Amino acid sequence: MAAEKHIDERVFKWGTQTLSVQFPAAYQVEWICPHEITATRSEEDIVNQALDHPIGSLRLEAVVKPGNIIAIIVNDVTRLWQKPQILLDHILARLQQTGIKDQDIAIIVATGMHRADFDEHLRSIVGSDNYGRMAVFDHDCRDPDQLVKAGHSPGGTPILLNRRVVEADRVIVVGGIALHGVAGFSGGCKSVLPGVAGYETIQQFHRLAFDDQFNLHPAVKPGSVKKNPGIPLMQAAARAAGVDFILNVIVGPNGRYLDAVAGDLIEAHRVGCRMARDYFLIPCPHKAPLVVGSVGGYPRDIEMYQSIKALGNCADVAAKGGTIILLSQCAQGIGSDDWLAWMQLDDSQAIIQKLSREFSFAGFVALKTLTITSTYRVILVSGLLPETVRRLHMEPAGSLNAALKTAGRDLPADTQVLAMPLAGSTVPYIDGN
């Protein structure tokens, strides 16, 4: 009997590894990838050009002056793919040229509701040289000593923000812009809310995204800003924080910067959002009974909680009752004990009932996860223990090819497959809808 033929077109990233894929030759495989755009400029040139030509703002050197107390907001280790050290190096160099002293600068790591970063994480975020030069603080949304009432929401409730940010003379935000399921886009105001907001304010923001049955508002989806009910509160929080200048990058599938914007919080971010939409909102020809998606490798797949975004993107183009194979190494484990605790309820209605009594975004992520795992067969290729994977209502697999073999037992020989090598950032939509 002749050996089974395979095609081996591309690879998937899994942690720091690159996994070759061997689809059976009869499979009808479509690759859903970000648009192939090669940056013609170096990352240094991209960042410098953005800083030299800010949008809606004076240059950073004209925004600050010697003696100002400066707060720089930077994202936490779950956003390490933005390479924040590069952004900080450029910002700090310009502050130094303007006469700002290191002792007048505080770097605030925007953890939102994520767990605190370890020292090695903080060093990787800001860079070892910067970590020793100036103060670096991990935001804690539950620490009342770190928080201050900075203003009011459009509905009149207090906005709680990090005290060091509010009390600074100048606030600078650095980060990255990508499509986001709740805020429409990351970057910009999102670095303030939920980034450096208090727990109650973060929960208020997330609660705005849902109706009484905890269905997402129709305008709450990746790439959507108009009529998104959370945007006014995000902007109110950013105004209360007094953000003076932003530097946001758009990162390509190969981990290199594609472009950058700098300047006014709203105007510069709006331009960056248009870029991100063009890069990462991808038409898809049809839904498929098998979707194979990688979160995107390290550092995008360091934890499972953040990987649910990629799972959701895969589910959007999976045929009902189909199979999703998700690749996420999860070197740092689950990432949210709260989410895992909510997952133990095992029933969507039980989660909805509990959410109605005590809203929690981790609870919503659990509801989203259970909705997906009850609609599709989900096979997870990760570094998690098999029993942990089963607690998430997913099937563990030891390798990508093992997962494909398991899935293939229940699929026709010529099954349609959608392959998403960067599922964490690629937002597919059915072409024509």
C-alpha cells in the first residue's frame, strides 16, 4: 500500500518553538493570515518618525519641561510582544535630552486585573538598564493606597485611578494597537482603563459591554468603536488621568513593528486603529469543520487566560459542531485563578446567575469559554497538565500532529480546514457578511 501523502506548507509557533504541520493531502486547507506587509524601515526609524511627526500634538520635547514629574504607563508581561523596552528607550532618551532627570520619572506597569509581575518580568518589560535607573511600579487595582478618585464616569460614578499617574505633571502612554474583543482596539485609552484603574472602575467598564443576560452588546466586538458602550468611560478615565502623549506601535506577524503613531491620545490612536484594522481584519471564504490556530508563540501564548481571545477568533469561523485545535504553550500556566474557579461551575446558566449577583470579567471569560467548548470540540496543545486541560472542558494533546490525528478520526478525508498561524491577532470575518 502506498504511503499516505502529506503537504507541509507552513509552520505554527508554539512558545519559543516552531512546529511543522502535516495535513493529509486530501484536506482542503485555507490559510487565514494577516496581510503580508513587509516594513521597509527599521524599527528605530519607525519609532523615531512617529515621535518626530506627532499627530494632533506638539513633539514630546515641547510637551515636557525640566522639573516635571513624569509618569510613563507601559503594559505588563502579557503584552511583551509589543517590545516595550524599545519604546521606553526612545521616550527616555528624548526626556533626558529635554532635561528631565531620572528621579523625576516613574514607570507604571498597567496590570489591569492581571496578577503582579515578578522582578524578572519587570526587567524584561522596561529593560535591565532602565529598571535600575528609575522607579518602576506594578499597578495593583485592589490596593486602596495606590488609588485616588480622579473624576466621574458619564453616569456619575467615581473613576478610581493609580495615584502616581493622577498626581504626575505629565503622563505618557506607550503600548501597541491590535484588534480587541471588548474595547474594539487595544492601545490608547485602554492603557488607562483597565490598565491603571481601580477594581470597581474596571468592573464597571466591563459590565457596560453586556445586557442583563450577559450577551455582548452588538457594538462590542473587535474593530468596533462607534456605539461601543464602554468607549465613553474609557475616554473619561484617560482624561481624568491627564494623558499628555502616547506612543503606540502596530506589530506584524513576524514580531517586527509595521508602523507607529505618536501624539494626542485620541487623534493619534484613531490613525493607528485604521492601520491595525487594515492589517488584521481578514476576510475568510467560509466556515470550516476544522480550524487550527496558534495564539502566535512566545510571548503571546505565555498563559491560557489570554489565549481565550485566540480561541474566540477561531470559533468565529468554525462550523457549528466542528473541531478547533488551539496551540498555546502556556509556559506561565493558567494566568487567572479567578477564571479557573468560575470554570468549575461547569454550566453556563450557573455562571449567568452568579454574574447577576457579583459581576466579574473573569466570570464572563468563563462563560465565553464554556459557550465555545459546548459548541465545538476543542483540542488544546499546551504545556498544561492533562487534568488541568480537562478542567477547562478541552481535550489535551501531546503534539500538533497528535491533535490532527485525533481530530481526523471524525472528519471526512477531504475535509475543509482553516489554518490561523496568528489567531491571537487575526480577526477573521466571513467574506460578504
